[in-house]
Amino acid sequence: MSQQMAKFLKDYQAPDFNITHISLNFNLEAAATRVSARSRVLRSGEHGAPLVLDGDDLTLISVRLNGQPAEFSQAQGQLSIATALNEFELEIVTQLDPAANSSLEGLYMSDGAYCTQCEAEGFRRITYFLDRPDVLARYDVRIEADKQLFPFLLSNGNLMDTGDLAEGRHYACWQDPFPKPAYLFALVAGDFDLLEDEFVTRSQRPVKLQVFVDKGNLHKADHAMASLKKSMAWDESRFGLEYDLDIYMIVAVDFFNMGAMENKGLNIFNTKYVLADKMTATDEDYHGIESVVGHEYFHNWTGNRVTCRDWFQLSLKEGLTVFRDQEFSSDLGSRAVNRIHAIKVIKNQQFAEDSGPMAHPIRPESVIEMNNFYTVTVYNKGAEVIRMLHTLLGEAAFQAGMKCYFERHDGQAVTCDDFVQAMQDASGVDLSQFRLWYSQAGTPVVTVSDSFDATSGRYSLKITQQPSSSVNADAGQPLHIPFALELLDAQGRSLVNRVLDVKESQQSFEFEGLTQAPVPSLLQDFSAPVKLNYDFSIEQLVHLLRFASSEVARWEASVSLVSQAIWHNVAQLQRHGSMLLDPRVAEAFRGAILDADLDPALLAEILSLPSASALIEQAESVELDALALAREFVLDTLAVACEDELLARYREQASLDCAAARALKNACLGWLSRVSPVHEALVLSQFNTADNMTDALGALQAANGAELDCRDELMAAFEAKWHDTPLVMDKWFALQATQNVPEVIDRIKALTQHPGFSFSNPNRVRSLIGSFAAANTYQFHRMDAKGYEFITDCLVELNSLNPQVAARIITPLIQLGKFDSARQASMRACLQRLLALPDLSKDLFEKVSKALA
Ligand code: TRP
Ligand code: ZN
């Protein structure tokens, strides 16, 4: 069954027909919107095949070919029109029910406004069309709606005409001069507050900038606007890329399946990535807004001007655009902290995907539901692959490659191979082996062993790579791995700092002229997305934490120190039933906390200890109860050992007003609240005097995480204050869902009846339901299976309401391979229950069937 439903990259064929122009006319009515689509259709090549158009959940009203009623047939949603003509005009009228569209794909309503989401295959829910990214058409759009309810009528490109109509209606006409695939089409109609500004491009063209937000939120749009202007300036200065239309619009909607969407000239955003003021948004939220606004803006060149030939090539635009938004954040803020965040996504989430049933290469080879492939592999590992290219080529040759890519492919729909070819041709670097990164699934393991010969002063490194065990076409072939290495002497001085080209299954590197064995910093800054296998001693890690010249490497050493200590205690517990923390670990942390030269933001990262799910990811198999005990023991022991230093840093940072200071202060507070109830007073006073959301939430997190006596009282106060602000309530729902107490499931069930909660709003679902599954590891994986069963009940509901969101929430339930057999059996039983659903969506089917296979 799965094989039948799947589509394969190897089966790609160019379309039989092309559509070069489409005129769309929308008559907007909540339950009965009429869409007329007039397309210019051209046969491609010589063949007699019928025109087959995609459609999904549409009511067909009429089909006319060159003005005459046309003959057609319908099967599996598709509309087939047999004709001998090579060129013709097709007019199709469909009727939609946007008010009933809870999937949030196609045309739907969000808080009374009409909006669209067409990526990946949502345009076929609007009209019958060649809904594939290699069909590029020019769009003319006319929108008609009630003027009072929907004063703003928006679409892609330039506004050509507006006017009033009878019965209180009005219209607007838009024209997009750039041919585009259907997934970049957008329409919005509604009443908003509007923030306007202007950006003058470096060739002196003025661009009107508009941010549309729900009424009453105008004061929360400033940061998004500032981020947009920074993005436009940065893309000019770093990539030499300028904006190409006279207007750039961003609309914020609360009902949205993902973060945001790069529709040409009319980005549609989740409110989470637009609205911010300091009382309601954390520093992290501010950073998220800047990076998502940047991401969508950068798509204008990497995605829109040059787009994907087919959806298997998704990483062509997403991996590259994530790389670009990461560079944007790093150029504007702390490069080390941004790198740490990116590394965490790969190690904690992408490695888990790679070792689970949904493992796929960054360019997948088979897909059942495309929405399931907007993954950390395609996006974030995709960005790591681009980063490796950047490392291998250097900035200048990389930019030459980008220039070549745009010169060759502007206005085209192309493949990942086309991109790599441009990079190779412009740089002269042979990338034939490098291309394997696009086709190999799974995480390669790189094992390093070293030796030092005191008489000759020679240090040798042996590096071996094993491709991941998951099966794929190129399994077994070694990859081209840029392996960054630093060697430190006993005084912490840097002796060697370079990138090794690892290309073979086994390779040796020698370093001469050393007087003592150096301490190696391996795969520095995570120079390739692989698992590193090297037996670091505690002394070596302590040395790296103190002396590595890379801040990222210092952070990595701290993570390894704590992780090793936890795994060591898991083993101790199983063998001797007792636990112990090596005093050198606590000593190293005390040293870091006191290190005045360390950037406070970096120290905050060092103090953000590995989550239970991050630890699970490091192991082949896991005894969850022992892991929980060992983790809590190590963290508590560390906190007690560092109490005085933490308190001193907390007090010192408390007087400073910047994001890095707040991050460090809140990290210290989290540790201190573990130590003793004495510090509850700090939590209370921070909560009560906070003049920003970062501090208020920091205190609430500390109270929630350590189960302080004041926890319930603070949660109630927070709710009383913010019950009318949905994005803030999302933070509250997420805290409720991650409480590590046995009653949490009953509490979450009760909260699904909370007036602020709704199963039809993805932001609410992700906060309350998603956080429980993904972040409340101990309770989700309870031995009595109540966690699995509760999530399964939610998935049954979401399967019919919003399959895309259901398929995201299910992730921790399908990653079952590392757990004990009792837990695996419980998880399987839940998956079987889902598989038996009569109306199981393709989205869930693909994941559930792969997990059970
Ligand atoms: N292209 C969007 C981005 O990365 C992703 C996206 C937004 C999306 N909405 C979606 C993907 C809905 C699939 C379905 O910026
Ligand atoms: Zn994107």
C-alpha cells in the first residue's frame, strides 16, 4: 500500500503541458467562494496525451475551452481534458468553503480574515491546475469582497486597480510580473492595523514596506518591520541581492500550520513570528522573529527567482535559505551562540529523525505526503550541507558560485545538482564526491583515535568513517567531510588550527615537531553533520572548556562533560545502585561560572544542561528510569556544588539590561531553584518585579521546573494577567504541559476545555499537546502508557481537523527504537489504533505505517 501511494524522484518527467498565464477572479463568501481561473495552456512537445489537472476537495462548477463547454473526466481528484489543440484558453469555475477549511491549506479563514497557504500542494484546493513547481505562470488576480468586513484585498505583485461595487462590495486587481509556481500564490482579505515604511535599494529604488496585524496590535509590529529592513540591507551587502518589486507585504495570522510563507511580495506569517513587545515577547521570541522575517525575505532569491524543479529538490531552497538566515543572525548577533543553537537542532532533533522510521536524505527519493518532508533533515541538515560547501570553498568562491547559480538559473525551476554544478564550475573545486551528501540518508559515524610518539615528536590521528546503517542507494560510499581540528598544548596555546579533507573510509594525519601530547578539539564548530566517536578523558574536556579558541568548542566540551557524567552514573546505578559525581566536573563548571572573560550569553548556553531527549539521542538504547535518576542526580549535585558562584553571577547580572545578561541570570535561577527552597524568594521577587517577558517567564520556568511551593500561585497570576493574549497563553500552556508530575495528563485534559484553547488553532495545539509529547519526556514515556494513549486520543481528533499538525505532533511516538520492549509495545498498540482509523490522512498514514514496518 505505501509503495503504491508513494511518488519517486526517479520517475520525474517534465510536464506534458505548460501554463504561461493565469487570470484568477475570487468572489469571496465564507461558505461559497467562487473562483474563476482562465489559463493559457500550451502543449509541450509532440504527443497526444490529455491535459490532466490536479484538484483537491473542490466543487466543480464549469469547464470551458476556448469559450466553449469542454468535455472532461474526473478521477482521484484529477480533472482530465482530452483535446487535439496545441494551444488554448481554459476557463474553470470552482466553488470553495473557506469557513469550513480547518486543514489551513488552500483558501481558509483565520480570525475572520481570508488567507491562503499553497505550499506544497495547496493551490489545487483553489482551482484545478498543473500544481507542480516546474510550471511557472504569470498571475493576474481580481478579488471581490464586502468592503466593510474586508477593507484590505491583497495578492502578489503590484496593485493595478481598485473600485467600489454594488451592495457594499469592492474589488482590487493585482498583477505579478514574475512568472511563478502555484505554491507561491497568495491572497489575503481582511481588516487589519497597518504599519508602513520604506526601503531604498542600493540602486536607489524605493520599496514600500507593509506589515498587517490584527486590530489593536500595531505597537507589536515594529520589530518585524525593523527586521525586514535589516534583512534587505544584509542581502545586498553580503550576497549582492536586491529586492525586485515596488512593494513588500507581510500579513500576520494566528491560524497557521508553520512559521511563515514566502509568497512572492506577500509573505504570510504566523503571528508568533511577527508580534512582539517587551512585556509579551521574550528575547528568544525577538530573535525568532528576526530570523524568520529574514528567512522569508531571503527566499525571494533562493526559492522564488530560482525555484525547485520538483518537491524532491526542496532542500535546494530550504537548506540554502536556512544557511542564509543563519548567516544573517550570525553577522548581526553572536556567531557562537547562533552556531550553538543550530548544532543543538541537528544533534537533538535531526539525528533522532535520522535514526527513526522517517530517515531520509536531504533530497528524499520517495514521498507519500509532501507536507511530511518539511523536516529538520531537509531544512537544517540541508543548511549544514551548504555550510560544508562554504567551508570547503571559502566565502569568495562560495559567492562566485552563488553568482553563477543566479546567472544560469534566474527564472527557472532547477535541481540540487544544478546548484552544486554552479558551485563547482565557479570555484574549480571537484564536488563529485561531495554530492553524496544529497543522496545518503542517516548520520555517518566518524571515529577518531590518536597517538603521540615522544621521541619523534609526532602526533598521529586516525580518522575512520562509517556511513549510517540505514539503507539507501549509496550506502557504504565514503563522504567528503571537512573535519576542523585544533590542537592545544598543555598551556592551552593553539598549535594547529585547520580543516582536514576527509574523503576515505580510513585516513591518517600526522603532525610533527610537538614536545608533548596535544589536546585535540575535533570536528570543531561541528564542521560536518556526523557523530563523533572519540574517547575524551575528563582532563581533556576540562582543558577544552578552558582553552579552546572556539567558543563553540568550549560549549561542546561542557556538554560532553555533563553527558559523560550522566551516562557514567546510569552505569553505576545499574551496577552498584549508587551514584557519584567526579569532583573535577563540578570544579570545571565553577571555573566557567567565575570566568569573567566568558561572554554571558555563552555561559548561559553552557549552563543550559542537556535535556532528557537530547541524552536519549546520544544512546543506542535507553533505560529511561535509570537515565532520569542519573540526570537529576548529576544536575542537582552540580547545582549544589556551584551554589555560591551561581548566586554571585545572578546578583551581578540582575542589574544589567541586555538579552545576554537576562539569559545568564535566568540560567542561574534555574540551577539555584534546584538547590534549595531558600532561593524561592529570588524567583518570587523576579516574577513580581519583572518589566519584561523574558524575566517573568524565566521565574515561572524556574518555579515550574523545580516544583516550588509558589508554582501554582504564580501560574494563576500569570493566567489572570494574560488570558486575553493568545501568544502569551501559549507559553503558559507549554509550562502546564511540561510539568513533571503524575497528574499532568489529567491537568492537560482539563485544559483542553480552557476558553483560550482550541484544537483548531495549531499554535494552541503545539503549546499544550505538542510540548507534552516533545518536551515532557518522563511523563510522555510513563510506564503505564497513559502518555502515549493521551497523545493518540489527540491525534484521532487532529487527524480529521488538521492532518499536517497531527503528523508533526506524532514525531516522539514513532521514534520508538531506543526504548525498552514494554514501552515499544505500548507505542505500537497506539500506532495500530491510528492505522485502523477509517479516515486516516495520508500525512499520518505515511508516518504510522513506516513506524510499524
Ligand atoms: N516555505 C516555508 C518556509 O520555509 C514553509 C511553509 C510555510 C510550509 N507554510 C507551509 C510548508 C505549509 C508546508 C506547508 O518558509
Ligand atoms: Zn523556507
